[in-house]
Amino acid sequence: MTDPIAGRAGGPSLRQRRQRAAFWFLAPMLFALLCVAAWPLARTIWFSLTNTTLSNLYGGEWIGFDNYLSMRTLSSGRVVWRGTLVDPAWWNAVWNTVRFSLISVGFETVLGLIVALVLNAEFRGRALVRAAILIPWAIPTIVSAKMWAWMLNDQFGILNDILLRLGLIGEKIAWTASTETAMTAVLIVDIWKTTPFMALLILAGLQMVPRDIYEAARIDGVHPVRVFFRVTLPLIKPALMVAVIFRMLDALRIFDLIYVLTPNSAATKTMSVISRENMIDFDKFAYGAAQSTLLFAIIAVFVSAYIWLGRVDLGGEGSK
Amino acid sequence: MGIFSRDALRPVALAALLGAVALPAMADELFYVAGGVGKQAEHFKELVKPWEERTGHTVTLVPMPQSSSDQFAQYRLWLAAGTEDVDLYQTDVIWAPQLSEYFVDLSQAAKDIVGEHFPSVIESQTTEGKLVALPLYTDAPALYYRKDLLEKYGRDVPKTWAELTETAKLIQEGERTAGQGDLWGFVWQGNAYEGLTCNALEWVKSFGGGQIVEPDGTVSINNPQAVAALELAASWIGTISPRGVLAHKEEEARGVWQTGNAVFMRNWPYAFALSAGEDSAVKGKFDVAPLPAGTAEVGSAATLGGWNVAVSKFSTKQEAAIDLALYLASAEAQKRRALLDGNLPTVVALYDDPEIAEAVPLIPRWKEVFANAVPRPSGPTRSKYNEVSSKFWSAVHDTLSGNGTAAENLELLELDLTDLQGSGW
């Protein structure tokens, strides 16, 4: 970009002035982010290095990394390791969260793509359907979780009733109570709730694809499936990548749905649930803060890996 | 311009006028947080009405979720933040040692009335000489049973858990063949929360398996009697109790029972009045008995429950709040609560009250059960009680879900609790 009045003698150049103006326009936002994101994060990390309890928030003493990992030698000479990093409950929660995130985001991407493709087609009443499909996303999670809890209830739930009447199940299933089905129940509700969000983001990507490419493909007589994989998918890939990372970030910190829908059992406890439990219920604030910090670190690793992998892929394509 | 000019006087006059309007009432608006089951929230207005009329103050109820574990978490957050928005907290019987530092010492204010209450209840609310909360009602669970069904099958009210298992199975099978496909033998509270600790403590204690952590602080849970108790309970899942019982709290269990779909239910006395209500399918068809025993020698055990009222030390209206706490714990209010919600009074004299005996026949019969109630180990484990309870209910929930045997889970639990205990509770 050339600067029309650059080089004028005296005073800062226009670009410099623009940059300065831009900084001042951004400053309030940066300040707000510093207050609501950076400061709490720094504070959480600091708490995780102390022995703070909820009843004594300001009296914590520095204990280094003991909340993460510490070694103690008992009087009998036995060496024991303590801390979050050797806590099986924590690793179980990590595994639950990662499993939940991968499965739910996987399903949501595929289903969201299908829904978006349907909504991208021209048909009557499309506007209405587009609005209607967003309803699950618009309902607050607590409300939809409670709603589903009643629908999934083993004794009075409508879902068991329908399945029984259709003869698909022999006896009532305790969806949220059994350890085998609890995670499935959570996944069903989460996929129901967030597929519309995925669909909406992908639809935005689809609408950016120029129509003439499809016309050219049609004239050349390319099979629609081939068109999808060779034309549509590569073109919406950036939008798809953004949608997936949004959902992934969201899924890794899942709390409300699991807290409301399922009993507080090891089968569904996620990182956020276990960290809250330690902070509030058990009065081990610092220990919970350590788990929150690890949760942050895990999310950061996921995001960096994802962006890095995405870049590599995009670069490969550009060099073709 | 003199200071007595009309313009300057106007705000002063206005303030005086406002003061004159506000002064005679001196009405405080108090905020009272409480969780509740059944119709307690609905009845609250009616309960505090005499006090409001007498003092001119008003009370607003801030409702909480039914799970006491959720309530505790919210209270802890509010209290740690030193909120002034809440004046009175309704507290579970086990919370006094954990939250005592946030509440006003009521021993002076209540010195004239503590003598009317059961000494054990007052003792449970006293930590290091400080009376943390005043009792509202006490709780000891009951075995609800269907009179009509027991009569139909010629069975007695079960005296032991083994008898209950057998009777429940018999009636459930019989009724199901007769077309009652939704009927279950026994419903209780199996969700992974404080309620499961209460249920499981009753099984373990009544089998002679101790009370998780003994009053002297020793971890006693890993023993053959406790294993036997949990094994029996695990055998109920999917046979006489629906698998969904693993997600049931009090109200879900009552839902199954009150729609006529259970032979037995373990629940607190509040369910009595509701089960006898007009819209109940079991109205006139049920009765209550003490919980069964594990073995005949040990006898039955009932977990001591109950709720209390504490005054926040952050409240700016402490005088009115203490007065309300005294009223809510008084014999007058406890009688109303007994009549409205069927809650067990802590005022000893009310157990002989003819009006209560007439309206809620369960109450006079419960004096005995209450006298033998088992406390949860919140005393010896102090601030670690929540974690102890959580580890206990998790081990029980795992066993009931078939995730490890009772023996394996209790052995692990013993290890965890000993680790948690460290050099002392």
C-alpha cells in the first residue's frame, strides 16, 4: 500500500499517525481484556503455587509446585508422590474431557456440514427453517440440560416411552444414571445443542463460494460427489477450521451440561467439574487452581497443535 | 445567600419528611436462603407471617437447589466473598464445624430457649463453645411401605434388609405378572451426592459395620460387615430397584413412589404429608416404619439429618436477623412447620402435642427413632468432612454401578481416607 503523503517533511507520517490512532482505538479493548482475561489467569496461576483456601483467600503462602507434584519420604522410608499430576481422578477427568470433545466435535462437524449443505440449497421456506434450526443453540444450557434430564428420566422420561412403544428396547434404560450410558446421554444432548452453531458457521463459508465454479463444474459434467470433495470442501476449509476450533475450545471446558445432567460420578466428571469440586466443595482452592491452570495449558496445547497442523496443510496446498 | 434560605432548606425538609415516613416502621427487609423439598418454599411465607406482623420486618426467601451439596457450594462462595445480601442461612446438620467462622454466635441470644430442644441437636450445632445455628427441624428417615400390597401378599413389614429384599421381589414379580409393569420393589436415593452417604451409612451401620470414621477419628470403613451391607445393596440395582435409582435424589424417589410405582421407599418424613395429599396415588394405602436392620442383633440405624438457621456475620441487620432465627426455632414456628410440612420438631415437648399427633401421626412415633439416630462423621473429620463424604459416596456409587466389588472399593476407600487424614483430621 503506498502512502500518498508519505515523506512530507516534519511530523509523523500518516502511517505512523494511523498506527497511533489505531492503538488508541484499541486501547480500551486491550485494557478490558487485561482486566477480564489476563489478570484472572495470572491470579489463578499464582494461586496454584500457594496453599490458599477458600476461607482464607488472601493468606496463601508460596509452596512452589507442590500442588502439581511433590515427593515425600515417609518415616518408613517409603517414597510417595502427591499432587494433581499423579492424581488418578484428575487423569480420569482429562480422559473424559478429551474423549467427549473429540467425539462431540466430530459428530457436530459432520452433521453441521450436512445441515449447512441442505440449508444452502434453494427451497421454499428456507428462511424459516434456518431460523428454526437455531433454536437448540439459543436455549440456555442449564434449561436444555434440565429439559433433557426429564426426557431421559428412566421412569417418567418420554424417550424411554417412545423407544419401548416402538419395541426398540426391552426395558427402561437409566440413561443418565448408568455409567455405560451417562456419557452417551451427555453426547446426545451436546450434539443436539451445538450442531446448529456448526451449521451456521459452515453455512457462512458455503455462501462465500462463487456460484460460477459450480456452473463450470456442471457444464463439464462432474459428478456432484466429486464436486463436493474437489470444489466445496477445499473452498470452505478455512471456515470449517475456524468452526472446529471454536467448538473444540468450548468442548474442552464443558461444565454445565455434565453438572446438571448426570450424577456426580467418575464416568462423566470433566476437568472443569473436578477443578470446581476441589476449589469449592473440598476447600482445596489452590489444588483446584492448579487443575484450572493445567486445563488452560491443555487447551493452549490443543489450539497450538491445531493451528500448526492447519498451517502445514494450507502451505502444502499453496505450493501445488 | 443565607443558609436558611428556602432553596437550601428544601432538601432538608424533604429528608425530614422521608424520615418521618420511614421511622415508625423501621422495617428491615431480610433475605433468607434455603433449599427445600416438597412444598417448603411455598409454605415459607405462611410460616413467617406471624413474625412479620409482630415486628413489621419483611423476609424474602431465596430458594436454592434441592441437593444439599449444591447448596453448600453456593453458601461457601457467598460467605467467602463476605456478601451482605444474605442475612440468614438455612444450614444442614453437618455444616456447623465447616462454616462456623462465618456465623454469629447465638449462645447468648438463645440461652433461654436452648433447654427446650434435644440436647444432641444443640450439641451438633455447637463448635468450640460457639452456638453456630439454631435448629429448625430434625430428620430421621423412614421406611415407607404400601399397606395394601403387603396385605395382599400376606407379608409383614420387613424387620431386616434381607426380608425387605425378599418381600419386595415377591410383590414386584406378582404385580408385574398382574399387569403392573412399572412397579418397583424399593426406591431410595442413589445419586452420587450427600444423600447417598446417608443411605449407605444406614446400611453399613445396621450391619454392624461402624460409621465410616469413628468419633475418635479412626477410619473404620473397611470391614466384612460393611462389605456385606454394600453387596446386598448392589444386588438391588436392576432387580428390586430401577437402574435409574443411581441418579435419584429425594424428589425423584418420591416421584416413583407417589405415582404408586413402588412397594417400599426410603425417605425423610417430609414425604409423609405429601404422600397423604389429595393428588397422591398412594393416599390412604401406605404407612411408615423404622428402617430395617442389617442383622437382628445390631438393630436399625437412621442417619441423623435436620436443618438449622444461622445468622451471617456479614449481615447489616443482625438484630432483626437474630430475632427471626429465634422465632423460626421457637416451639410456635416448629409446630407450624410440623403441621404444614410434616417436619420433625426439635422441641421435646411438641412430641406430646395432641394437634400434631392428630395431623401427622408419624411424629410422636418418631421420637424413638430419632433418639437412636446415627450422626454422620462431620464432627471428627471437621473441615475435611465433605471430601470424606464425597469419597465414601463415590466408592458406594461405584460399587452399586458394578464398577469394582464392594471389598475392592472399600479397601481403596480406606487407603484414601487414611491418606486424607494424614497426621490428623
